Amino acid sequence: MTRIVFLNGAPSTGKTTLARALHASLPDPVFYQSLDDFRRSIRPEFWRRGRVPGLFERVVDAYVSCLREVALRGIDVVAESVILPADLPRYDVLFGEFDVTLIGVTCPLPVLRERELRRTDRYNGPLEPDLTEYEVLGTHSYELLIDTSAESTGTSVQRIRTAVSW
């Protein structure tokens, strides 16, 4: 059965670093493309605040639909996500037929803020963490929870591979 691993957490918790390391460690072909890379398919000027209303939501919808299409073709998927509790029914509909593992990726708020300030890939500058989103993301029932400030990326990758039997 096709496996899908969602690394779920607030921006700057370390999802991309973890996803890239996991992807590089896997012995079989697995699809991975970050949402940020997917977004780069649209020129930067269109991401300026307010330039194209609803663009982000449409691109996220296309990204998630793309992940489903890849999985439908029997290719395992590693994906980063910010799945809020209100989004779960949509993900259940899209991915319910697959073997999905939801992994929480977190770090303390001061670490998140420091990481966000160091990022250079934001079109509109650093994001101010959405505290409600940050707290709500910790309420999911995760199969595994990883604090990226508390263990090495390599240790986290091994824990994920064990949890998913990869």
C-alpha cells in the first residue's frame, strides 16, 4: 500500500530540514517536493501581499491535489504540511485510502522565532508566528512527535523510519 508521511507543524519548526534528510535516507523511490518549492513555480512578484487575492490557498490546494495524484500512481510520498484541526476532514477525504502517518514537528517558540528571523526565502520578510496556530498544531493525535531542538536530524529520521517501517 502506498505510504504518505505528513510532517506537520508551524512554519520554521524544521519540517523542510527533516523532510529532506528523510527523503535522502530512503532506499526506495519516494516523492518529495516542499510546498515552498512548489510555490516557486509562480514568479515572486505575484506573492507580494495582496497582489493576487486567494493565490496562496489555490496553490496549497493544487499542491495537496498533486500529492494525491502521485500517491494514486503507487509512489510513496513525504510531505510537509500545516494541517490545522479544521483541515483534517479534507485530508481524510483526499488521503483516506492510503497508509498515512501524521508526524508532529515542533520546537519551543523562542527557537521558532529565531529560526524565522534567519530565513531568507520569505517573499514578504519573516513571518510573525501565529500563536493560536502554533498551539493548535500541538493538539493533533500524532503517531510521532519530534522536537527538532531536542534531538539531531539523524535521530529524528531514524525514529520516523522506524515508525513508518521504512
